Amino acid sequence: MAHIPVDLQYTANKQSDSRPPIAALRNVSKVFGSVIAADALNLSIAQGEFLSFLGPSGCGKTTALRMLAGFEAPTSGDVLIDGQAVNDLEPYRRPVNMVFQSYALFPHLNVSDNIGYGLRQRRPRLSRGEIAGKVGRALEIVRLTGFESRRVWEMSGGQQQRVALARAIVNEPKLLLLDEPLAALDRKLRKEMQIELQDLQRQIGITFVLVTHDQEEALSLSDRICVMRGGRIVQTGSPQDLYDQPKSRYVADFVGTSNFFDGTIDAVVDGIATLATRSGLRLQGAATAGLSVGAAVCLSVRPEQIRMSRDAVPGGLACTVHNRIFLGEHTEYLVQHPALGTVNVLTPRLIESGDMSFQTGEQVHINWNPGRALVLSPD
Amino acid sequence: MTRSERNWLLVAPAAAWFVVMLVLPLSVIFVFSFGERGPAGGYVPAFTLEQYANLPARFTAFKNTMILAPVGTIAAMLIAYPLAYQLAVRTDPKWKTILLVLVIVPFWTSILIRSYAWIFILGGRGLPALLEMVGIEGVRLIYTPFAVLIGIIYGYLPLMVFPIYVSLDRLDKRLLEASADLGAKPLRTFLTVTLPLSIPGVATGCMLVFILLMGEFLIPALLGGGKVFFVGNALVDLFLQSRNWAFGSAVAFTLIVIMLVTVTVYMRVIARLQSGRDDVSIM
Ligand SMILES: Nc1ncnc2c1ncn2[C@@H]1O[C@H](COP(=O)(O)OP(=O)(O)OP(=O)(O)O)[C@@H](O)[C@H]1O
Ligand SMILES: [Mg+2]
């Protein structure tokens, strides 16, 4: 999220709420034999937004995307594009284009013929001049001008990726679907392409739906993220919402990193829940809706919310510094608590400087503001 | 041993094979074709162009071969393509192997025996008899060019199906999805993606079948019944029956030259069609 000011992103989300949905899934399920690949998916995709499906391998992301593209028909439920149910509409009739994971460029066509492929299918036909003009602009957008007559296999991975992108956006689809488009690239190139993707999306204003299992990629690119698990959508929200208000341990774990402590709720006072761990410790965190006294829960504390000091503090936990990892602007500590195990603490350089730096083996006390920790359902 | 000596050693077996299998027999034929028939048949050394001057005597054989070989190749290709397409693209993977084996099974028995079956089917008591029952009389099928064509297609179909099947099976199915995604209807996808990408298989199949057909003699002998004969039949006659080796050599050499010219032109055309692509090759 380095390059998006936080307040700007919130306004973007507010806008997207008022925009009409360009596509939607209504109770969509897809069953392959005995596998439920998509389980009652409900989702509205707003005009112009950048939405990501995020989840581990096999959770049904590609299946969801392929139903939007028209390669799979839902077993039940409706896929809507522009308010119309398109369940049985063939892919070639949908105003939707897809960037395939391995690009699927046509090996027998050169770069400009690959990009112009969709334009040549238009009826009424476009003139050669029109096609050449649009292809030229698409090449400009992906910064491949001059590569027109190159053979696609003579291009590097990143260049092929950009050709695949150009081949899709040149058709000005209402919805651009991207299935792990950056997975085949090395880390550095992936970073560059992520920024390019985001710039591109802002520049052309097409709705993007991205599939990824890389949480960093989803967090940095998306207006909204759909976290999936076993064919279901478990939570949808902006990157901040998911990070700050995860509804379950699964989401908190998948989006960012967190410390988790299991226990049962002892009491709830003013929205702050006290939970008892099995070892008898009392820990506090903000109660989330639907959890009552006696429920088995999980406390999630983000590493950067934990304060660490040499002096004992009321309600603090005494730990031993186990490991210290210097990360530049942050330092990560792994501290050991006799009952809770290893706790991950992230301290900014600012605080950590001088005598606030802790050494391995040192005795420390950790605590957190209960309002900044979350009591979640344990699954 | 120097590097180049070692290279020579490595190339030697291939070179020997080339000399024994190709250069030697060809040279013999070439030399014989300028000789004369001995009084009791065989070959007598000489240098005369008489044999080549005599070629028009076998014009019909050349004409039949030059018509039926390409027509048979094209007909086999037209039938093999949909078959290979069905197998490679449409068939559930778990049935593919079984169906492929079914395509090969006919190869397990000799073409001689399989052609005899066709003699019966096309002969008087086969199809024509059936046609007579529905009132179509006087149809003659056996010992016609049509019968030979049927035999050719039947005999060479598996050889055509295989290379086409391989090129279609290798085709990345996501390219077909990409094409549909970009707005191409199924027929357009077939014409602009599937077909161009399967050309190498088609080219290989056609070449294999055509070359073998140019030397075919069994099928015309059985289904052409002496009325429709190929250059191959003429050669059998000249070498085995009338024992005119000199004239036989001239006929054989002419056939080889015609074949070389045709295949060279054909390769040029295909290479141009596929120009600049490294993901395909002919054969
Ligand atoms: N055509 C199919 N036939 C049978 N099962 C399928 C098919 N396509 C997907 N599945 C199953 O559906 C489930 C979801 O698959 P999907 O490809 O949508 O996962 P994914 O989230 O995209 O995973 P990945 O990150 O590995 O690509 C998997 O269990 C998969 O095995
Ligand atoms: Mg996938």
C-alpha cells in the first residue's frame, strides 16, 4: 500500500459503493463431481473498481473467474453482467476479457496480430486502419511500441505478460479478469508489474477482477478483496477493513500476520472482552459481534500493536527475548512466554533507537491496548 | 585424436547407412538405366538412351500414379482430419488410448488380407448386389479407379491420422479458450487457431502417405485387377516377369526424380506457410 495514501483509498471505496454494479454473483455454486468448487457465492462488482479474489490453492478462485468469463456454467445461482443473467451465454458473446495465467498467446501470430485478434472478431468489421490505431495505442499503454512484428516467443516473460494485457484491454471490456497474471514472474518484475497494473487500471478505468494467492499483491492493488476458503467467500472488504476488522481467525491470518491466543470468554465489559486461556491467564481484547460469555474464541494481536518494555507494567506479560530480526525501519522480536509460546512483536525504529533496543535473552514485559486486539471466532 | 577426427568417427555410422541404403541402390539403378536387356533378360552393360526414349510405353502407369497418389493423399487427409480432431480435442481423455489403439488395429494384419475383404465388398456379390436389391442395377465397382482409391484411403488412413492427432493433441487448449474469450465463434476459432497450428501434422501425414503411394503396387494389383495399374505394377512386371532390368531401371529412376521434385516443391511451400516459426517443423 506504499503508494496509495490511506485517505484517498477510503474515498475510492465510498465512490465504488454508489456506482452501479457491473457484474454480480447471486448464490452461485459450482460442483465438479464430488468437489464443491464454489459454494453459494454472493458478490457485487462495482463499475471501475479493482477487486481481488484471495485465498489458498484450490479454494475456487479460478472457478469463480471462469464463471464470469463464461468457461464454466454455474451449477446453481445466477451470474449477472450489466444486470442480465448470463449463465449460459457463450464466452465469445460476453463483454468480458481474461488474462490467462500462462498468457495463452497465439504462437503463430506476431505481437500486433495477437493484440488485434479480438478487434478482428468485431461485427460490423473494423477497418484495417482502425484496428492498427487501437493496437498502436494499446502497445503504447503497455510500453511495447516498436515490438509490433515480433514473434511472441521471442519476448521475455514480462513482455509476454504485457502483450497478454494489451490483447485484453484493447477490446475495452466491461470487466477484465486476471488469473494470477504475475505468478510466473520473478519477484522484482512482479513488483514492477503490480505498479503498472494499478496505474493502468486508473488510467483506463476498466473494472479489474484479479485472482491471487499472494496477500501482499491483493493488499497493495485492490480497492476490495474477497477472501475465499473452500469454495466460500468468508469476508469481503477494503484492504484496511480486512486488516483491522477481520471477522475470523482465518482472515486475520491470511491478511497480514498476527499472534493468536486461544481461550474462552470470561466477561464482556464496555465492548472489551476478557478471555481465560487454558493456562489460566487473563487477556483482553475488543469483543466482536456474536460472541458471548463462555464461547471458545481466539484473540488476535497484530505484532505492531504490542508494546515492549524492560519495566513491569500492570497487566503485562513477562517474556524472554528469543530472537531479534533487523528489518530496516522496523525490528521484529520473537519473544517467549512460558504459557503462550512465541509472540511476534514489531517495533518501529523510532522507538527502538537508543536504550529501547532489546537484546537476545533479556527479560521484557509486553502489553497491548485491549481496544487494538480482537476477539474472534476461532475458525 | 583431434576434434574433427572424432566428429568424423561419430558421423561414420550414419554415413555408412546413407551409402549402403541410399546411394548404392540408386547408383545401380542409374547405371542400369543406360544399359540394355540381355537376350535371356537381366542386364547387359551399354550406354544408350533407348530405355528413356521408350518411357512413353508406360505412360498410363505414370498417369494413374500421378493422379491417384495425390487424390488419394488428399482424400485420406480430408477423412483423417475430422477423425483425428474428434480423438484429440473432443474425446474424454480416458477413452483416448482405447480409440487410438482401434485406429492401429488394422495395421496388425497384412494389407493383402485387408484388401481381399474389399475385393469381396466391391465385387459382384457385395455392394453392387445390395444396390441391385434397391433397384440400382449395373453398378461396377471392382477393378475401377474408384476401387483403387477406396483401397488407398482405407490402407493409409492410420498413417495420416497419427501425425494429425499428435499436432492437435499437443495444441494448448487454453489457446482455444483465449480465442473464444476474445470474441471468436467456434468456427472462427477453428479456422484461425486450431487449423494453422495443426498444419505441421497435416504436412507430415500428407508427405508420408504421398511418398508411399508413389511406390504402391499391391492395392492397384488387387483392386485395380490389371486395369488400373501404377508405376509400381509396371516395375513388378519389368523386373520379375519380363526381366527387362534396363528399362525397369529407367522407369524407376524417372519415378524417383518425379518424387524428388514434387517433395522439394511441397517442402518449400509448407516452409513458406510456416515461415519464421520455430515451434513447428516438417517431420
Ligand atoms: N474442471 C474441473 N474438474 C474437476 N474439478 C475441478 C475442475 N476445476 C476445478 N476443480 C476443482 O475445484 C476446486 C477449486 O479449483 P480452482 O481451480 O477454482 O482453485 P483455485 O483457487 O484457482 O486454486 P489455485 O490457486 O491452485 O489456482 C479444486 O478442488 C479443483 O480440484
Ligand atoms: Mg487457479
